[in-house]
Amino acid sequence: MTHTLHRRGPYESLEDDYVVFAISAQEVNAKGTASLFADFFKVVKQYNYKNLGDMKTGNMYSVGVKKIEEEFQDNSIVHAVFDERKEVVKVLKELKDKDLGLSIVVSGLIDSVEKICKESGTEFHTVNNSLGIWGNTNRLPREEVLQISTMCGHGMVSFNLVQDLAQKVKNNKLNIDKAVNEITKQCHCGVINPVRTKRLIEEML
């Protein structure tokens, strides 16, 4: 899965941004896995998550945690976002012990993820790297807007929305936490990091 690979920013800006998610092998072992996604969800919920979501249902900011828990499907893809490396280590340790039979994907800075794997007793199976944006990049918005919008790998956080909400915060027409919530709920899968989003908006202003 590559929808969480497109996050942009300097190294320091990405040190507190990790996505852990579970997926079954479609057309191979997906049948009957809804209960396994529920088990995965129980694990990640124990730790200091910042966002949760299921690609089939929505995220905690748009539909709430309870609805996500009630509607797992065999072809769900369930996500959890963390801003601390130590929390991801705890999650992976527990998932390793439970051995759910799902593919577990971790997105983050590759050297940080490598440390997480070593500390949790797990190993890389496959590594995907983003090569950035190619083409007529002059038509893109400024970098600070991209750093927020690209956290949603399916492009559901528009550049104009980020710019509009940031301007409203600057003009004291909107509370920054409400702006962050509005941005975060747009990403259906639930992979936006609201902690990083707030920090980036503050830096923009």
C-alpha cells in the first residue's frame, strides 16, 4: 500500500509522524477477516493514538470511533496514527505476539521505522519509498500547504481548504483546533496526523 507514502517536509518535521495499518491480501485470505480487523483495532486503541480510521467506514473525526468498531468488513483497511516512536514499538510488539494473520504496514522515516522494527522484534518484509512529485511543479501551491495536504494520500484534503482555514485562523475568524479538525476529517482513511497538522498551521502563520 502506498497511500501513506506521500508526506512531505524536512526530516525534523516527519519525526513525529507514523501510520500503522492492517490489510488482508485481497482475493487470497480476505474472507472472514472482519473479526481480525476488530482485534487489530483493540490493540492500537490501547496506545496513544492521534487518529483512527477504516477505509470502508471513515475516520474518528468524521464518523466516530464507535461506528468504526461496529462496521469492520473483510476488505477493510484499518489505520492508526501516532506521533511517538515508542508507542509504535509497543503496538508492533503486541501485534507480533497476537499474530493476527494480517499484513501490518508502518509508514514513517525509513531509519526510524527500521529502529522501531528492531526494538519490537519485527523485520522489514517490503520497503516502498516515495520519489516525490514530478512534472510541472510550478503549478503546485507553496510547500507548507503541500506538507499538510499530502498527509492524505488519496488527495481528499484540497490545497484551497488548507489555505482558506489557515487564513481564517490568522484573521481570528476560526479557532486553530477547529481548523485542524476540519482538515483531519476530510481524509476518509484516517491517516492525517492532527498533531503535526496543528504544528504546520502554526508555522505557516
